[in-house]
Amino acid sequence: MGSDVVVLGAGIIGVSSAIHLARRGRSVVLVDRRGPGEETSFGNSGLIQREGVVPYGFPQKLGLLMRYALNNRVDASYHWRSLPSQFGFLARYWWHSNASRHDRISRAYAPLIEHSISEHSELITAAGADRLIARNGWQELFRTAKVMDAELCEAERLGREYGVRYRALSADELRREEPFVTGPFLGALRWDDPWSVRDPHALVMAYVDHFEKLGGRVVRGDALSLSADGKGWRVTTQDGPISAREAVVALGPWSEMLTTRLGYRFPLGVKRGYHMHYAPKDGATLNNWTIDREGGYFLAPMNRGIRLTTGAEFATRDAPKTPVQLERAEAVARRAFPLGERRDAEPWMGARPCTPDMMPIIGRAPRHDTLWFSFGHAHHGLTLGPVSGRLLAEAMTGERSLIDIAAYRPERFRP
């Protein structure tokens, strides 16, 4: 089988890229070893984070670093054995998180985030997926005045510099809006602009259905079998070999495996995360997507139940599950909200693909004219899928770009 483009990776980034290429008249085959959206895109907090203009940096304060070093927190943990292999990535991540460098990165990153809602909105309408979307923002809850004051100060800055909207909620206002939240919370910060997704995997599948209606094909195959085929590319699939003039690598945390074989050296790291669904106890309801800022966990009212998600686990991508953070988070969350029985047989785990400068890699491969990259979206894969897909398709078809993608070019890392 032949096509114009083969897109490797059927997560939110790959699916969005395939849609935008198909809309531009390209014949596209989407290849993944599993079903669409069954890896990293399957499990997340379900947020389209319009407010997330500042990427998550590495802690800079010595006291906080020492507390993380104890490895007993809910919001972050690490595998001792993995530290030697990850030291280079972590050191560069720490360096880029310096205040001045982080500010420059945020200003380059913000244009992506600013188009996250508008680009999702168009795909949601086209895919008939409105039933999966909530449009009432999300909220941060605070246990101490010190943390609340600092977060409100930062929110005021983001509103002034980037136009994001927010509201401060008093303890009484929080109780009225979330009567079943019973923790010792002084108040909350409500981000008004973001949208939430009731089932991220279902949203990916709705986008896949839209892609297929555009004439696209989805097949199971081995992305790592990609090889040069004359002036194009060939990949092995269950339906036989597929040839294409161009190829897109959108394999998330597995992108490094393929790009390394093709001669590239990207400093791609991973942050692993876990989730579990719970039945609400005694008819309790959670009305909004909620983070306990000091507690270090996130609760989301998903279609399957209340989804509890953890922070970051620094470990090698394929190391066995160690859901210690989930156990810690569940213990704290049960004191703040009446969670009932677990609804999943075991905790889900996924790996977020991260670059040390916290920005994705989007653009043409430096040494292959017909090879393209779109990966490294870290915590914002769901948020940035549609806008990244549009930007990549515009670059591949020579269109005028929605925004300048120079800051995300692969060449910023030594190829």
C-alpha cells in the first residue's frame, strides 16, 4: 500500500497531525502498535490548559530540593536506580528552569497554549464530541495562606501578561460550590478559560473517527521498522508493508528509540504518572476538576468515576510500575473527598515525553527532507494536540503558519 504520509503514533499528537494532513488533501496512514489513544493519551487529568502558559520547571530552591530528595512526597518521586541514566537530562532540565531562562521559554511557549482551546474547539465540533467536554475551568485548593497568596500573585501576573482569566474563591464560596469537599481548605483559585475532558480516550477515538471519514486509514504496525525506501519511507504493518513519500514521528516517549536509529540524539526524558478511578461514596459529587495544591494530587469527575491522578515519577520509561505515589495520594484524598471503592483492576501508568527546555519538538528532521517530528509535549500533550497537528501540517504543505514554530525546531538540539 502506498500513501503520501505515514504518521507513526496514534496518540493525541499523531491523530491530530493525521487529521490536519488529510484535510489538506494528503492520503494518510496512521500506524501504531496498539489501538489509538491507548498509551500516554489514555490517562491524564483531562485538561485543555489554556492557562498553562508557564511550563513545569525543575525546582530551584535548595530547601525544596532537599525535601524532594527524601523521596516521600505525593507530587513527585524517583527511582534511585534510574538516576545515573537520567542525570544528564535532569541537569539540563534544572539549568533551563533558572528564572531568567524559564521566563524566556514561557514567552516562546505561550503562543502554543494560546491556541489550544480554539484548535480543540474546531475538532470537537467536527468530530461531534461535545458531550465529552466541560467548559467551566478547573480549580486549585489551598491549605495554607502562604501558598494561596503566592499562587494568586502568580495568577495576577499571568492575567496581566498573558490574558488568562481567574477568580479567587473564599472558603465559604468553595464549600457552596463543592459541598462534599471537606478538607482543611482556606479557599481556591478558579481558572476560568480551560476546558475539561470527561474521557480523554473517548475524545481521541472521536478524532480518529473524524480522520477516517476524511479518508484516512488506521493500521497496527511496528513504527520502529521505519526505513528509507528510495525517496520515501516504508514501515511494516499487519496489513503488509506501507510506503509513503513522507513520515511523521509522533511516538511520544518512544520517539527517541526511532530517532536514535535514524542518527539523531535528542535529550528526551520521561515523567511517569498514574491514575485510578473511584466510585463516589454515598452519592457524593465533585463538580469540577480539582488539584489539592499542597496535597499533591488531582481529582477529576470523569465518566468512569472520580479519577485520581498523581504527579511525576522520574524513572526509566519501561521500568515496572511502582504506584507508591498513588497509594500516598489516595490516603490524603480520602480525607478531603468521600472516595468509594476502586473501579480499576490495577493502577494505570503512562510516560510523558519531556525535553529539558520544556518545549516540544516540531518540524522537519535536520538531515532528512521527508521526515518530520512532533513529540516532547510533556504535561500538555492533550492540550497541544490539535494546535501541534495544525502547525506540523502547515509546515509540511508550505502554508503560512498560524504561529512561528522556530522555537520548537529540532535543530535547537545538536542532531
